[in-house]
Amino acid sequence: MSKVFVEIVTGRNKYSIYFLLIFMGIAPVAVFTDYPLLNGIAWIMLMTLGFFIFCTGIITRQEAKDSYDWPKEKAHSLKCSLNYTTNNGVKRYIPVIRCKFNVGNKEYNGAEFDFSASYTNKDIANAKLDLVKNMMPLMVYYKPSDPAINVINPGVHTTHYLRFICGALMIILPIFICSGIIVIQ
């Protein structure tokens, strides 16, 4: 796969942000108005987003699987904190880990505990932070071809499979709806 394609579908490129911003403008307008052209564009963009999410699942799952065999470097300048988001009154805690490591003569930032991107309750998030703080030395696994992609705890997690499922649904459901197999009233 081309590097630019991988960057776009995984959100590591500015064009994926542009796509999301345009979609966030078009989708609500398509839902609340009755313009067939706009509805068609919104469905196509939803399927494209589903394709991106599905591909991201494939790419990041492969990266996570390969991460066990990636080279590792000792990290320094460790900073840990706990952030949270609130949705319908429910707080989800996000462990924030920042560290630096060197590959050759270049310094990179590390920020991923694992590839799960999971948000959780406060006790589990604090446990992740405590685990990282107690790792001596703290080793960061980095992708040899792009050390900016790195992880502290390598491996595959359920998030990759959720991306497969969500991406596939975002592709299949619009096809069923547009073909009349599923009717929305």
C-alpha cells in the first residue's frame, strides 16, 4: 500500500481531517433537509468513512501484531497525567503518557501505552499510569520504518476488531438502505 494512502485512512494526514470536517458539515444538513443530491453525497461519504475505519483496523492490527518484534529504546523525560471526557454524565478517563526516546541522532515522542486507544474508569486508568511509572527502565517499541509510531505495551487489542465491525457496518448498511433492503421511515 502507498504511504500516502495509509496516512490518509489512518488519520495521520491533513486530508483525513479535511474529509471529516466536510462530512461533519454535510451529514447533519443531509439528515435535516430533503435534497436528494446532498443525501447521496452524505451516504457516499459515510461509506468512505467506513472504508477508512475498516482499513485503519487492518493496518493498525498489523502494526500491533508486528510491534512485539519491533526494536526498543529506553525512554526518558516521562510525564504522566489523567484526563477525562464526559458523555451523558459518565466520565471516561484517559491515561496520558508522554516520554521521549532516541533512535540514532533523532529524538522522538512516545505517547501510546498500547494500540487499544481505550478509555476507561478512573481506577483502571490510574493502574495503567502506575504500571508505566514503575517500569524501570521504561522501554518504547518503535516501528523501524517510522519511529514516530511507537508503543509501550505492544500487542493486538479488541479495538482493532471493533474497527473492522464498525467500518463494515458503515459500508454495508448504506448499501442496504439505498437498495431498499432496509427501509427507514
